[in-house]
Amino acid sequence: MRRIAVVPGSFDPVTLGHLDVIDRAAGLFDELHVLVVHNPDKSALLPISQRVSLLEQAIREAGLPTNIVVSSWSVGLLVDYCMDVGASVLVKGVRSQIDVTYETPMAIVNRNLASVETIFLLPNPANGHVSSSLVRQVAALGGDVSPYVPRVVAEYLQKATV
């Protein structure tokens, strides 16, 4: 039986921390879906199609494993997508206890709704402080985001804020 997992996120934009989690998760599963989702609680900087494109380019440029599928999902429950692709596991990167506290109720509900388990991966300490919202703020104020995001994202953000 193939082991299929999903790494969901807004990826607005994708960071080096995201790529670290994706890379490590890809080594644990036969197929890994990286899913760009719409979060109604957040105001997005980039449209979903642009996030998917930047994510695909970043994964390719980083030389991540070929068992990664990038998709998007904006309607319905996350577990519906999992059921559609045969995934039994969600992988979430957590930077702090705050992330664990936020993610735990969702993990319990996903397990109750569809028997989809959630695995939390801790970040590489070098990226543990980086979030997409921090990157957006630094970029909006003209700061250098290249230490925090893949090259393709840094270039895109630089052009977008000029």
C-alpha cells in the first residue's frame, strides 16, 4: 500500500522553512501532495495560482524529491482532498508551542472526520523564526528577504515591491 501524505499551507509566500518541512516529509512517504490552500482568516498577498507557480519553481530549483505533487484547494474540507488522493496523513510544520496549540484541535477534528492523522515536524533551527507573514512585512518595507525564501520568491517579491 502506498503511503500518501499532504502538506497543506497558504505558502504566501513559500519560505525556506516550508521547503525544509516538504523535503523531510517527502522522505517519509511514497507520494507527498503539497497543497496550497485558501485561508479565509488571512488576507493573501499572492493569488493561489502565483503561489502554486512559485512553489513548483522553488521545489524544482532546490532539487527536492520527485515524489512531490503541488496542487491547490479552495473549496471544501481539507480531509476531502485527502480522501480524493488517498492520503491518510497530514504533515504540519510547527515552529513553537503556539503553532501546536493552534493545530491540535484541527488535527483531532480531521482524525474524527476522516481518520486522517496529523504529524507535526519541527523546523530546522535556522528557519524556526521565519513565517510567511514576517517575509511579507519585510518585503513590503523594502527589506532583503533572500535569507528566508527561495531565490525565485525573493526575485518575485523584489519586482512586486519596486
